[in-house]
Amino acid sequence: MIVLTTRSPFFLKERLPKGCTHRPPLIRIISRLNYKPEGLKFELASEKISDLLLTSSHKSFEECCYERALEIERLPYDKIFLSYSGGIDSTLSLISFFKYWKPESLSRLTVLMNLSSIEENPHFFKQIIERVRVESIFQNYSQRLATENAGLVTGEHGDQLFGSDIIARAVAMYGDSAIHAPFEKIVPSVLSKFTEDPEVTADFFARLRPIVEESPFPIKTVHDFLWWYNLTMKWQYVKYRFLANKAWYKPETTASRVHHFFDTVEFQKWSMCNHDKKIKGTWESYKFPMKDLIFEYNKDSEYLRKKKVPSLPLTQMFMEYNDAFDRNFVSLTKEQVLSHVLE
């Protein structure tokens, strides 16, 4: 099994080892460390953290964006769809195409969006419709990946590089000072909002806490811990969560045509070598290197103060869910998932 995608993992509640929880999003951890705190057997289909740490990188975040934009431009597709929410990650992905692609390459690009995409970033919308084709995201574009020789680009993994939107819960509970507060004092109470059970929270945190021992630098703050958790435990789930959609067309054929803009080795190395560049002292400053690049392009000063807004719930509102997938992108049943529970 490479990913658990079920929306209702309650069937796992009494089956998981001590310290594990069936509660989303905590059930969705797949460790890329040597230490494995998850309660299910997964096959790793993304980079090991130990391999990423073998060499460092001195590239800037902008250089990583430049290289990634050109990699995507070179993909051998007649059409490239970009899933655009209007949020920080997808906006920077699109700006990178505008900045670095040859003008003729933009004719291959179609931006998939909805009304919320416009409302989240109205200043930028006019620039989009003047330059590229726009279509509704509420369609089964997965089928078009195969029938039209197309690829899909998303803004996924931006959160994993910079931290976690769970930090917003810590800020809501304790204020901005929680960002750089000692993680052992704050994180358990934040996790309790998901588990809704103090004993489960304590057991889960105790099981999860050893992940800090493999960090390239000491994990001290709430931001440190939640970033490391997101980078090391959530990367693979985020990489394949598009398969949750039961209507996804022939995943064994089309899954390889999905390309997450921030899913590169260089972006991950940047994240581990530039931890001080992810957030300042406020939740508003989260992802400020991304916001600076966006402002440099569109001069929208309001965007510098933009807060992270979850974009997935809208596109998944009426979705039927698969339970899980194996390495060959074959959908698994709940009974098959249960066979992957660790003893």
C-alpha cells in the first residue's frame, strides 16, 4: 500500500497499535525517516529523508522555481492543465510559468479554476484571463489526461516545505507567540483538537515525538515540530491524495501524468537548509518568500498579508472516496487495508 485515501477511517479505530489514532489527518502519516511511527504498512514511493540529507543545496527559492518551471515546460504533453485555487502555492506556480516559459509554450496551458479561485485573488485574475485559457475545475479532467495527451500540475507540497496549516490552530488557541513557543508545551493540546481524547493524544504524541531525532538541526519550537512532521510524515499522502476521488480515470495510466510543482529534491533541500526563511513572528508571515515573489510580479501589496486558506474542501465537497491504493495504483478495499495493520 502506498496511500490511505479513505474519508472515513473509523473501521481502523480498534485495530491500530497503541499510540496510533484513526483520526484524520493524523492517520495519514507515512514516514520517510528510519523511525516509523505509523500503524499501517506502507511502501515508500517518495524520497527518504536520509538520502536528501546526503548533500546540501545553496540554491535560492526563486532558483528552484525557475528550474521547476522549465522542467514542466519540457514535459512532452500537448496540453498542460494547472489546478489553480487562487492560493499562495498555485499562484506562485502560475507566475513561474508566466515568468520563465517561452511565450509559445503558454498556448499549451489551461488554468482550471472556480469562482472561489477568483475571489481569493481577484487582482491576479485579470492577468490570467488575458494570457491563458481558463476552464472550470468541476469536471473530470483526469479522463482528459489520457485522451488529450495532457498533464496536470498542482501546487501541492507547498505546505510541506514551509510548515503546516496546523500552526493556524496553535495561533487560534494561544496567539502568534505559539509559533516559536516550545513544541512540547503546545503541540499536544493542538493535537487534542483532532483526537478529542486526552489519553489518545498523549499516546500519539509519545509515539510521534522521536521523529525529532533525525532532524538536521534541533527541533525546539511549535513551527519546527509541525514543519518536520509535515515534511517527513505527510509528503507521500499529499503526493497521492488526488487518487482519493473515486471518479479518477484509470489511475494506473494517468497517475504518472500528475506533477506537483513543489515536488522536487531541490525544493526539499531548500526547505531543510533555509529553515529561518519560512515564517517570522506571525501567522500572517507564513510562506513570506513565496509572497515576496508573488508581490515582485504583480505588485499587489495586499497579498503580502494574505493568510493561508484551505483550498481542497471545495473541490472535494461532493466526492466519493477510494479507501487506498497499492504501488500499481490498484484500488484497495477496507478489508485489504486491514491486512496492512501492524501488529
